[in-house]
Amino acid sequence: MTNTIQPGSHVSLQYKLSVDGSLIEDSKKSRPLKYIHGKGKLLRGFIKRLEGLRAGDERNFELPPEEAHGPISASRIQEVIRSDLPIGTEPEVGMTLNLKIHTGKFVPFKVTKVNENSIMLDENHPMAGKTLAIQVQILTVE
């Protein structure tokens, strides 16, 4: 009997990730994803849909924002005075700035608007609010 994916299983798989009809990642262009099921930092919705699959199984599914990177949160978008930015920083719309927050940790912020005296920064994950379309092929389950 072939092993099924369950907590603790060592899994190897190929996947394709698309958003809004555009291919974002294809593991065949790099290498298979290998992980221990139920451990690590994979999306919960992704893990849930793999439960019970076996080597050789292929699936296509979508993860809504709530099961992926969450909805866009307005509280993670803020206006910052340009003089508060590190010296020499020339922000442009679309660029990512890694800024130190009050805890001392560096966090990536996407610049969404540049004004004369301020800029708008978005700390939401780049895939927040997006539905992820995923194709998987299970290679091994041990």
C-alpha cells in the first residue's frame, strides 16, 4: 500500500503557482519542493489540500486569500514623512524598502505613492488579497 500524506510525512512534489492567470513560480525550473508535512512554513490551506494524497497524484486547486496570505489590511498601509527615511533614500513607486521598526527588526515595505513631503508604504504581503491557483504533482511520500 502506498503511503498517504499525513503529519510527519516526508514529501517531495512539483508545483506551479499562478496568480491572476500569470505563472509566478514553477518548481520544474528549479527543483522539487521537499518538506515534512505539518512542519515548516508552508501555507495552511496548501497543507490541508495535500492531506491524503499519494505519490503520483496530481491536483489543481485554488487558495482564497483567507487560506493563503490573507486579505489586504488597511492597518498595514501607512504614510511616512520623507525626512523620517534613512538619509539618501530616494523612494519610487513599486520599490521595496527594508526599514527598521520599533522592535529593531527590519521589515519590507512596498512604496505605493510618493508625495513631496511624504510617502505611502504598504507592509502587506505582495500576495495579500490574491487567490492562488496551484497545480501539484506528488513525487514521493515517505
